[in-house]
Amino acid sequence: MRGLQVALAAVILSTSVSSGLADDNSPFIYFATQDPFTEGLPTKNDVYVFGGVFASGAFGDTINVFGADYTNNYIIGAAYGRDLVDIGAGFVLGGVTGAAIRFGEDDDTSGELWVGARLRHQGLVIGDLAIAPALTAGFSAVTAPTEIERDREIRYDGDASFLGFVGAELSFRVRQAPNVELVYQLHHRSGANGTIGDMKEGSNANTLGIRYRF
């Protein structure tokens, strides 16, 4: 949908413009090896609330946010995450669990639950802006398939009720609000090329949300 494309572009641009100068003890641009904005003990917990739009294409097509073929079907949800181990070089390993509602023009309302391990990096710091990548991998269960998943069940002779889950994301936060992140995430369900549920692709949605760290 063009509305999502415009919103993503506007929010990312406004966040970038709002960044100021780095603090006096840090270079203007650098890759962080620890939380760049938190003094003392870093936060370990986070809550993420999001909404998004399903795309008809595969993972590789959907990650092209501005070129994806969007449907009139949507997802809204929330997730809880916790950092568990700092493994060095700015990487942190943790866990995530979440729940969502899926609905739309072509879909009956269904629910989704997922759980996974998350690997994130403290990110690239540009002045007062930190841009951080993360990847969550685990499993997802739904109460009913979406129309896209139902079509792929028929195509692959599979079952989309329990699949693998991947959440690939970029988060944006500023020094002035260190506990709040703007998050883009590609919400991906997959059978890992037939390994789970005899499925290949399941469904893909581009999502945008807010994460609060505490």
C-alpha cells in the first residue's frame, strides 16, 4: 500500500533529521559495542507494539518495502523481549514471545502466537541517532491460515498452522529518548523450504511499531 510506503519514508526521514551532535566523548559516527545512550546498567526488557500490512510476494520481494505488492490484509500485535547474554562486539542474544491478530478484506480474523531467539546489535550511531539491526528466529502457530497461506497450503500440499518464524528488523532511537525505539520489522512465516508443515513460504508482512525498553 502506498500509504505505508509514504509513512515509512516520512518517519525514517524525520527521525534522521532530528538527530543532533554526538556527546563530547564519542565520535560522530561509530558502531557501538555497548548501549550508546544508557548510563550505568543497560535495560534488559522490552515491549513492542506494532501494526502492518501483508504482501503477496515472498520474503525477498517483501523486504523491498517500497516495491512490495501489498494486499488489503493486516496484522496488529505485541511482543515481549528480554536480553539474556552480551556475546561481545556489540551483539546481544535474547528471547522474544509475541501475539497478533490477522484480519482484512480477504481474510477471516485469526490469531498468531510466536516465540524465538533474538540476536541484535547495538547499532550504528550517527550523532544522537542509533540505527540497530536485529533478527529473531523461532516458531509460529496460528488459529487459522490467511488467504495467502491457504493458497500456499494447496500449492505445496502442506499445513500452515505451525511454521517457522523470522523477524528481520531495523530500529531507530535518539539519545533524547533512549528507552523508546521506532521499529520496522518484516514478519515472516515459513516452512523452511518444506522442513516444517511441508510448506515453503507461509506469509509476509511489513510492520511498523514502537518498542519501549526497561
